[in-house]
Amino acid sequence: MKEPNIQYSKLRRHRRALDLPGHAHELTFSCYRRYPLLSRDRTRLWFCDSLSGAAKKWDFAIFAWVIMPEHVHVVLRPRRPDYRMAHILRAIKLPVSRRAMRYLTDRDSPWLDRLTRIRGSRTERLFWQFGGGYDRNIDNPETLARSIEYIHSNPVRRGLVESASDWYWSSAADYYRMRKAPVPIEMPQSQ
């Protein structure tokens, strides 16, 4: 029987996921207060641009993704051994937030009041729910396959489409080689 990695075990109690070389990450993050801020094509395109740009800048493979009206799922694997998920998440989320706030501000949208949070003397506008969201390490090919299937099935479970490949704002059709998705994916290799 293999002895557990004590350092890994201690760290797991304090953080849901770790920045470990070779691991894929299943990410889920939600819009502020779960508002349907991703229900418009323009906002979804902003997310696609941001995800693609972050993948280039931070050198990670995108295995699967889906944009729902109020949340996003992404499965990715960093290529750099010294990556930081916090940096990757910021690179994905911040550009979307900035574009959305600029768009809403230019139009003096009533949504700005709903997206404003006051903390003491500080006022901030939030597109994404506070915090990093859900981040799960994946180091097993079977778990990776189940994770990809789960996120691709999200629009079907929600009743938005009958087949996962019908949802344009997902990598499902690309994954099953039916059409190219707005964000290119790579097929996962064995871990």
C-alpha cells in the first residue's frame, strides 16, 4: 500500500484544489448573485474571447467548456509546471467583467445598481460572484471523461436544447467533431 503524501493531505484540508503539474482542472464560476448576465450573445462572445486569450497567455489546453446564462464550466490543463490557477482565473474573468461594466456604464444601464456592492467605504461593481468558484483537480482519464460529459450535458439538463451538440455556446459539437466551436479545444490525451 502506497503511503499518502502528507504535505498534499495537509494542503487539501485548506484548499479545494492545488496547482499540481499535469493535473487538469474542472472549473465552475457564477455570475454575481447568479444573475443571467451571460444570456446575451455579446456577453458570451466576450467570454469566448477572454478564454481564448487567457489560454494563449497562460499556456493551457482547453478540453471542454460551456456557457450557461448565469455560470460557466471549463475543463483545462495548464502546460507550465509552475502555473497558478488564481492567475488563470483572473485572466479569464477580468476582461469579461471590464467589458461588461464599460458596456453598462456607456448605456447608463439600471443593471449597474444591481451589480454594485458596498463594503465599508469601498464601492465595487461585480460581474462574477465573489471568490474563485469551484476548482477540482483531475488526474484520472476516466474522471476527466466524466467531467467533460457532465459539463456538456448542462444545457440538456436545463432544457435549453435536446442534444448537447445543439448548444452553440459549448465545446460539445467540436468535441464530437460536428462543427467548430467559438473557442477551440484540444482532445485530452491519457494522463
